[in-house]
Amino acid sequence: MLLCVSAANPPAPELWEEMLDALDAVSPLIEDVRPGLAFLDMHGIAGDARAQIAQTQGISIRFGSAMQIGAGPNKIAAQAAAYVGDGTICEPGLERALLAPLPLTLLEIEPETIERLRLLGIEKLRDLARLPYGPFTRRFGAAAASWHELARGIDRRSFIPRAHAVAIEASIFGEGRVTDETQVFFALRMLLARICTDLERCGKRAGALRLAVELEDAGTCGFDLPLATPTAHERTLFEMLRVKLENATFTAAIVGLRLQALQLEEGGEAQTLFCADDLDPQRVAVTLARLEAVLGGGVARAKTREAYLLEERFFYEPFKLSRTTQQCHQPELIPQLRLLEVREIPVELRAGEPATVNRQTVRECTGPWRIAERWHSSNLALGGVIPSPSTPLGVNSVEGRDEYDVVLEDGTFARIYHQGSHWYLRGVYE
Amino acid sequence: MPAAAAVPSLCHPDAEPVEAAAGVESKGRRESFELLKARLAAKPVTLPVEAVVPTAVPELDALLGGGLPVGTISTLEGETGCWSLAAGLVATITRRSLVAILDDGSLYPPALAETGISLERVLVVPARRALAMARAADILLRSRICRLVLMPAVALRDAVWERLAKLAHRSGVLLIVVAARAAAALSAVAAVRLHCALIRVIVHGRRGLWGTLAGFELGINVRKHKHMMAGGSVRVRVAHVALR
């Protein structure tokens, strides 16, 4: 018998992981499908299904999330039982009858396919089960064979137990006190040697390290070290820890160190056949850590997104070395806007457009372009008329601005904007 | 000593023998020198492909012998167009390698993306102060993870520029410094100095609401080149193709 634990509202991944760890007390074999859906293999575990469901419910209640639990001889039957109602048990042989009145969404088919099936008059699993197997699979492809079997209560999918989180950590505490950095590094080397040996034994790589430093005055300092590329390479990890500690100062002598490997990933590193241009990910990771230690902030990579305001059209995220190949376009020289610190500038108007900017004559001017977020919810859109720059903005608390590109007499090519009664310099094209 | 006798010591190894220049002995030393310069300038020099980074402007590449030489500091100088030219270089390199840009807070990534740069391969290193920039450039050059490091010019001591130039040479990384006007120390260590000057602005459509300042036309002048004669210049259009 299998138990299905299903949540209508998927919990946060961290909470879900904690819940699955707690459910280890019910069954050592748990398949984690996704946050909010898991199966527990109850074969060989003492007690009837009702008692096991009650035990599982007791654990899920502790985490404060509403879970529906069902039992069945296979995964689809257990999932259907959980769908029908909390505590439902599907006895062997009754799978098809239980599934018959249920909707197609239980099979996790794409919405477009469900819509196509609905147009053909197939809305429930009983309708799908009644279809002739051969024509249906020929019409909808190989995946349809699995849907047809599932609708009839036949589930051939394997049970894939989740891997248990392995805690890899090492610590060292001494009688004496450490005041010399070489002693700290020596101790770190010892800890790393133990950690890396454990990682190799488990066939894992660490995606992050956490170093806790205990001080003589009972204080503690924590250092989190995310790695751009997961690794089990001792020298690389040591280099990164060393650069992380380069700028650190402690209020008292160090009496203990605890090192923990986090975000463990399966071992082995992807290698490409033609690797002449490949970067050494470990060298990249060490450089990133070194830059972070020196600059205090992480190295980022930029991403673009659709937005009205110039400054919201991009964001930064931590740099990660990507091995994916991308379609690169032919380079095209276009003016590069450089965002300056926004400052107010004197602008004189003539015939409604800037004539002088910062006391320099405007040679060319284009605009205005009205930039207003939530414009559709204000009266700015009424009548399709763009208000003149002198019209006060901010009606209905909409912050809008009129942007202009101007070329000044000294050749400066700038983006300026008008907001309220003030003019600002946003950037220059260089 | 006759005036022509001093000329051979200035001769490029690949240049023709300067006995012909001796024929113009009467014209004086300066004229001989100018003649020699003209001959050297007329002889095209092409650097090995692996020793240069193409600039995305074929005319400029032809002038530079294939592109900007790797393992050097090169400067892009001028008020307008430097970052546009630098973005073209970055786009060329991100096809295969990583590029690091030291950002003083004025970087605008959407414009970089429009140039054709793969943003996945650009390390944006936030560094607001001169010291932070120097240290970041130092680390990046030593690490050799990027083929190009791009930074705005900051006030650094002469010794720091010299150290960065040596690091670039040792690591084979191209360090490009963008400056409105390069300081003396930077000019001295730079292997290539390009100066961008605005020639005209390209306006697409009518003035006002229906117009777009599509870009500009630049004059790029080679002020210094380590491997060949300086002084050549090209005109480049910096604008969206659709709006040119």
C-alpha cells in the first residue's frame, strides 16, 4: 500500500523538506514528487492503512499546513484517494471505480491537451478509459498510452525514493587560543581535508560552505560562502575560505572552528569534448570569492526585463558560470546610455520644448515620451491626450515623467526628463 | 654626420632599405624622416589573429592590423562614442569568452544587450572607488578568467598603471580603459590609444515627438599604436541599423 500526501496550496520548499524529514518516522521510503505532493511506501510496515494515515496526519498537523492523505495500491490510486477526501482508502481492485468520476487534471496533462480532449467530449477519467486504446494513442502520441493506463487504474511508474540529506561537517575545538592566522589556516586545512574526504566518499560536491568561528569571549562569527560551481576540490575550497577570511577581524581569540558543506550535489563535473575555450570553473569560483572579499559585494551578472522606467529595465543577480551555449548576434554599434546619478538641472523652454539645458543651447531635441506606470488606472489616459509638461502630474498619485533626448552645443548627447515642475539629467549617451 | 645616416636607426625591421631615402639628402633630415614615416604608414601591417581582439568595426580593424592587441592596455578617449565602441568589442568577445566590466554605477545593461552582448558572459564588478577598481582589475588580470577587462578611467598613481600594464602583458588579457581624457601615466603605458570625436548626430524622423535621436557619426583617430604608425582615422556610424 502507498500513502499519498497532497496539499492544495504547495508549502514553501524549506517547510516541505522539514515535513518530509519528519515523515521519515512513518516510512523510510518517500518519493518527493514536488512541494505539496509525496508518496510513502508502506509495504512491510506494521499497522493497517487507517492507523498509518492517522499517524501521517498527526505529523502534517504539526507543520500547520492542510494536507490531504489517501491510501491506495499504486500511486495513481493513492493520489485519487487523497483527491477524493482526506483519509480515503482505495482497496486493491477498486482503482478504476474510484478514478472514473474524477477529472482529467489528476493525470497532470498539459492544459492545451485537456482542452482538446474536452472539445472531443472527454471530461472525466471514465470517458478516457472507455476510448479505444489503439486509435487514442495513435492520435495523441506515446504519452497517451500512459494516460489511458492510468485512467484504468494501472500505474507502471517506478517509485523513486528521495535521497536523504547527508550532513557533512567537521569541527575542531582546542584547549588553547589561536591568535595567529597561520594557525587558523592550518586548522582549516585539517577540517577541509576531512570534509573533502567525506564528500568524495558520498560522491557529492558542495555548493556552499558555512564556517562558524567560536571566540574566547563566547561570541561567534559565521561566514557563508556560496560557490559559483559546486566542487569537492580541497585546494579550491581552501583558497575561497582564505580569501573570505582575509578581511575579517575578530573581537577575541579564536577557540573553535566548525565547517559545514551545504547544498550538496551529485558528484562528477560536466566536461565537454571540445574544451579549448572552456573556462576552469574552479578558477572562476576562486576569482569571484576573491573579488567578493576585496570589494565587499558580490560579482553580478545583468538580466533585462520589460519595464517602463529605464532604471527598472534590468536587474542584477549573482554571477554563475553558465555552460549553455547561446545564439550570439552580429555585434552592432549602438549608442550606449550611461546612467548618471540623478540630479536636477536648469532647463529653459521655448515653444514647449527644451531650448537650453544646463545653460547650453540645445542643438537637437526629440521627445517627449510620457513614462507613467499604471497609466491605465489614471485619468492620464482619458481622451488619449498627452498633457503638456506644465500640467502637474501625480493626479491620482500616478508618478509620470516626460523624457527627452537632447544634443547640446558641446556635443553632449543626453537623456533628460521632466517630472512635476523639475528637470533632471538621467544619463548621457557615450 | 650626414642627415640621412641617422635614418636607419629609426627604421622598422620590415621596411625597405632606406638607401632610397639617401637620394633626398638635400631635402633635409625632417623631410627624409617624413618620407620614411609615409612609407611605413603605407605598408599594411597585419598582426596574428590570436594576438588581437576585433573591434566590430572592420574599417578600424584594418587600420589597427586586425584589432586591439591582447596583453596590453588600450584606451578609448573622447566625450562621445567610447562606450559604444567598447560595447562592440565586448560583444565580439562574449561569443566565446568572459568579459569583466568594472561598474561605477552607470552601466545600462539593456543597451549592452542590444549591441549583441551575451550578458550571461559578462561579470559586472561593482567598484565605485579608484582603489577598489585598481584592486578588482588586479585580481581579474591575474586570474586570466576573462579575455577583456573594461573599466572607466580613474585617478591612480603612475606605478599602479604600470603594474596593471605588466599584469595585462603577463596574463595576455586586454585591459580597456575608457576616459574622456587620458592622464599622462595612462597614456604612457597604453599600447593603443583611440580617440573618438562626434562628427554629426543622426536624427531619424522629425524634430520633437515624432523624431528619434538615432545615434551619431564618429571619427575615430589612432593616436598611438605600439606596433605600427599612428595617425590613421575612420568614420563610423553608431546607430541602430533600422534607423540609419
